Amino acid sequence: MPPPPSSKSPSPSQPSGKSEVTDLKLQLRNLAGSRAPGSDESKRDLFKRVISCMTVGIDVSPCFSEMVMCSATSDVVLKKMCYLYVGNYARGNPDLALLTINFLQKDCHDLDPTIRGLALRSLCSLRVQNLVEYLVAPLVSGLKDPSAYVRTVAAVGVLKLYHISANTCHDSDFPAVLKALMLSDPDAQVVANCLYSLQEIWTLEAANSEEAAREIEALYSKSLIYYLLNKIRDFSEWAQCIVLDLVSKYIPADNSEIFDMMNLLEDRLQHANGAVVLATIKVFLHLTMSMTDVHQQVYERIKAPLLTLVGAGSSEQSYAVLCHLHLLVMRAPMLFSSDYKHFYCQFSDPSYVKKLKLEMLTAIANESNTYEIVTELCEYAGNVDVNIARESIRAVGKIALQQYDVNAIVDRLLQFLEMEKDYITAETLVLVKDLLRKYPQWSQDCIAVVGNISSKSIQEPKAKAALIWMLGEYSQDMLDAPYVLESLVENWDDEPAPEVRLHLLTAVMKCFFKRAPETQKALGAALAAGLADTHQDVHDRALFYYRLLQYNVSTAEKVVNPPKQAVSVFADTQSGETKDRIFDEFNTMSVVYQKPSYMFTDRDHRGPFELSEAPAGVPADIIADVVVIPPAAERYQENDKDLLLLSTEDKEDNNNGSRNGSSGNISSYSAPPAGGGSASFAIDDLLGLGAPAVPAPSPPPGLRLSSKPVLDPGTFQKKWGQLSVSTSQESSLTIQGIASLQSPQSLIKHMQANSIQCIASGGQPPNYKFFFFAQKEGSNNFFLVESVVNTASAKAQIKIKADDAGLSGEFATIFESALASFGL
């Protein structure tokens, strides 16, 4: 679309609007067709003024005819500016675009190959549906042009034509021409452009065309891969990345072929361009996934190129490379433990680079380098950047939790408490609490220092909660613990953070069981304040403690203050499945964002898991953990490459199941039919009444599902956007079913056994989201299902879309029958 006219008043440095455009139009008309000496220079000045107006938002489309008339010149600079102007306005105004056809077609036959290429590129960039017929002849000529530059432009022009009119592209047989040109053209850039265009065309066509699917498979043939690899040095850096991405998806026939390909690409690891190096590393890693020893040697081999790239170029480039290095470090920290000094923070490093380096130092710390790393991290605690200082303290604590040289680390942490900086004290208190949970034997040393800290000097909720936890947990060793807690209870109404009030309730209870006479008054005041608290969690905990004490004091002590057990492992914030998915997307933005691509791409580029709005009451972040399941056709092929999206355990289960011809062991799950009156099952179970048995409805005999439905994510997405919801209902789940739903995989496997496949799933407790599909046996009628399960409310929200809406009712019964049989 042409840029809208600016509503702002013109500044002295900008054109004045309509009067300026009128003046430009007159001057252009006077110069149109002029062959006088110096006319090209005058045209250049006028063209620059027109482009300047267009850039600042002034509508200069009235000059369109004059600009076209002035384009009759052999000056390449004038041609470029004219093509820029024409492309900007012709796209949004087909009537104006029609005026450009003649002179662009004429320029496509110019003697200068540069002008021919520029004209062809501009002609294909008009993207006006009504002008498609004028593109075919210039593209046919361009693909046969003796100039490599023109052929390069024409190869991409075919892709532009496809996006305007796919039928015209196929009717002119352009894909076949591109394929022939890719295999025979002597120019490497032409080959690369043909490859890129064919990949995109066939990928978009594969959902509806078996021929396109076969052509994509042909791209991964040995002959083509080796043909491209042998020309790899002739390609531009961009083209090399395209070829290497294709090679990374190739499956070699044997180990000797793997080594041949790696030897052929060895010198790409020394390339000056970071994108080429990362693309080569991706090829090496994927080729050796099934060869453990060689895979480890690849890690050793790629260390030097990556570390070199980190130290070269801008901070932004270093960060992108560091992100990939970070991913590899997290997968194999021992291989990088000797290179820890490369990850020391430099004074000039931006904060985002420093933060990443701190994470890597934490990961590679072991017995041999812990002292040096912790010493370095302690220096960062005094950094002027408060966030980096906090991160460095957390890094020291994480290393301590890894059981490396704990004695020295604990001493360092306790020294932080003496620095008398609020943020340092706050971070240290949180870490000391975690250390005491894992190493209770250090309680005496830690409590001696922590006891000197005044609760009034701590403002951050997490730090205050950590201090209160220690006051309650070790109140027998801290003489002032009951009185400190009592003063905190007296200031209950002044404490804004519910987290602190919750910890205070528990700490006072623990202290009561250890030093009852000194804490009795504080406990009564705390329970009274908690019962009157407006925060629901605080109120409920106070009520629970009050009734527990009423029931039996000794039982209350067993519940609130059981014998201490050291925590062996702290939960990881990122699942192994997510890490595997990111690794599969090596050399993409997924590594930089540390998220799979579906978590940050827009709706137009996501899979079917983002096609529907979330049901009411379901948090939007459910979608953040959805994982795409490989299409059924791929799963049936028993190909290890298709299992890269699954975690290690899931890969083993999938392989074993496919080889044995069964789905393996399936966890139990059950769901009663809608309206079954199971809303009070959870309460009944707490009262010891048990869950009533709900008979599963029998599926109707009229509808039979295909045992092996095939539907790729692209087609699912297209259908989901086109079809309307034919059935929407809510189902209640039994306690047994909720208990069985520990992970999405258990339900997925069960539904597969009932001829209902899952194309995407994910979420975090208590919300899980699934997208299923099924196919009517002997037909192309599909059923698409969105199901959101909330384990807290024991409800499942179900939406069904169908090619044949009349069958959706029968399918809904089958779907609920499958859910109901899960766990029975």
C-alpha cells in the first residue's frame, strides 16, 4: 500500500505537501523525453526529491505518469529509483500498475543485463493479480537469459509468481524448469535460488499434492546432496546456509557416508561467517546423533570454532553464538569444563552476555575448577550492575547445590551477608535457605551469621520469607527466634506480601512445637490475624492449622514439623522434552530465545495448537508448553528422525512400541460422559466415600474410524481455520483419570489405541491442552478436536469440528467413550 499522507505539520527540512508534489510533477513533465546534455543529472535530482517525499509519508502518486515517462533512459541509477517508486505505488493501485507494464517489459529486453534483471525483479514485485499474464513471458526469457544475474532474479521471480497465482505457475511448468536449471546451471547462485524457490513451492504444495511430497523427498536424495556439497565452496554465504540446512535433514545410508560428508565440510568450520559455521555444526551434530563416541568427538571439534566466533565481531553476534554454545554446554558440561576461562565476563560485555556467561560457568563447574569459578563469581557480586551482582550470587549458590567444594562456597556466601548491601543480603538469604535444605549439617555455621540480621532491614518478600523459614526451622538454635517472630506477628497488617504471611504462620507453628511457652502468645495472635486475613491462601492455612491443633497437638506436630529430610535434587525450570526440541532447532531463533519456535512465532506460522482461542477460565500460558506430535504417517515409518521432537524416554517408548506392533504400557485415565453428575467426586474421595463407578457409553455402530489416519499439521491448520465448531461440550473426569494424567503422553497413547491421533499437546499442571484428529474409515472425512483438561476442577472442555457436521454427534460419543475407558 502507498504510504498514507502525513498528518503532521511539515518541518523546514521536509517537503511542504501538495504544493511540493505539484511542483515536482511539472518539473518531471518538462524533462520527460528530454535528450539534452545534463538532463539525466536533473532527473536524478528530481527523482531523489520524489523518493524523499515518499519516504517521509507524502503521497506522490500524482507524479506516477511523469515518473514512468522519465524512466526512458539508460542510466541505471535512474532506473533503480524509478523501480523503487513504481513498486511502492503500483502494488496498491492496479490502475497505476497497468501503466508500468509496457516500460518494464521493454526493459526486460534491454541490452544491459543489470537493467534486464532490475526490470524483471520489479515486474515480479508488483504482485497484482490482474497482471499475472504479463509475468509469464518475461520469466520464461529470464530463466534462459545468458546473464547469470538475470537467471538468478528469474528463479526468485517464479516463487513470487507462485504466491500471486499458484495455478499460473504450474500451468507454465515453472517448477520443472527450475528443477532442470538447478541441476544444470553452471552458476552457483542460480542453483541456490532455484533450490530455495523449489523448497518453498513444494513445501506449500505437499499438503495437497502427492507429487510435491515426492519431489521434496527427492531433494534429500544422495545424488542431489552430493551434487550440492561438491559445489559448496562456490556458493555465497547465504546459499551455503540453505544447502547446509538441506544436508542436515539428509539420512546417510551408513557410517562411511557420514564420515565422507563430514570430511567434505570440515573446512566450513573455519569459515569467517558465523552463520555458515553454525549451519555446519548443525549438520555434524545431526549426522552423529546415533554414534555416541563420534558425537562426543564432534563436541570437541566444534569448541574451537565457536569460542573463536564468541571473541570476534559485535556483541550481538557474540550473543547469538554464545546462545548456541550455551545449549551445547547444557547438554555436555563436562566437555567444556577445561575451557571455563573463556566464559569469564569482560568489563565491556553487555549485561545480556554476562548473564549467559554466568549460566555457563554454573553448568561447567566441577571438582577441578570450582574454586577458580567461585572466586571469579564473587568478584562480580560487587558489580555496579545490580542484576549481574544478583545473578553472580545465585550462580555461587547453584554451584554449591551441585555438591562441589561446599565448605569453601558456604564460607563465601556467609561473607556476602557481611557486605551490608540490601540486594546482596536478600539474594544470599534465599540461597542459604536452599543450602540448609540440602545440607542441614551446616545449620550451626549459617545460623550464627543469620541470627545477627534484623528482619526490619529485609524488604524483599522472598528474602524475608527465607529468613522467617530459618527462624521457624532452627528456632531451637536461635535464642531470639520466638521474640523476632512475635514482633513480626505484631506488624502483621503492615506486611503486604502474602508469601511472607504464609511463611510466618508456618514458622510460628514450628517454633511453638519447639519452644511452646515462649511462642504460645505469638501463635494465638498469628492464627487470629490469619483467620481475619483477606487473602484466601493465608486464611485457609490459618484455618487448617487452627483445626489441626483443635484435633490433636501431637498430630499437628507430625504434619507441620516432621523430621527433616535433606532435599537431594531441586526441580529444573525447563523440561527435558523442551530442551530436546530446542536442540532439534539448532541454528534458529529458538536457541537465542531458549524456546521452541511455536512459542514465539505468530499465528500465521504456528501449528494447529494456536488456531483456537483458549476457553474461558483457562490461562493463556497453557499454549506455551504445547508440543507438536509428528504426523501419523511419519510415526508409522519407524524412522528415528521422526522422533526428534520427543524426549529421550519417549523415543525409547515409541521405538519399542512400533517394533512390537503395540503402543506399550498405557497409564490409566477415565472420564464420565457429560452430565454424569461427577462434580463432587473429589470431595467424596476426601470424605472417604470413594468414587462411584461410571459405565462407559457404548459407541454407536454406524461410524467406524480409520486405524491409521493421516493428516499433516499444515492441513490440520487449514481445516481448523475453515471449519466451524459443530459440537462443544464440557465433561467431568473421575479421580482415577485425573490421577493417571501425570503427563500428556499417557492420554495420547490411549487415544491412539482408539484410532484417535494427537497432532499437538502440552501444558503444565493443572491445565493440559490436546489437539486430536480422526478419520472416517473409507473416506476423506476428518474430525478435529480441541480438548483442554483442568485437573484441579476435574473438567474437560471439548470442541469438535468435522468435514461432515452431521457425523459430529456420533464422533463425540466415540470420543467420550474413549475417554471413559481410559483407566477402567
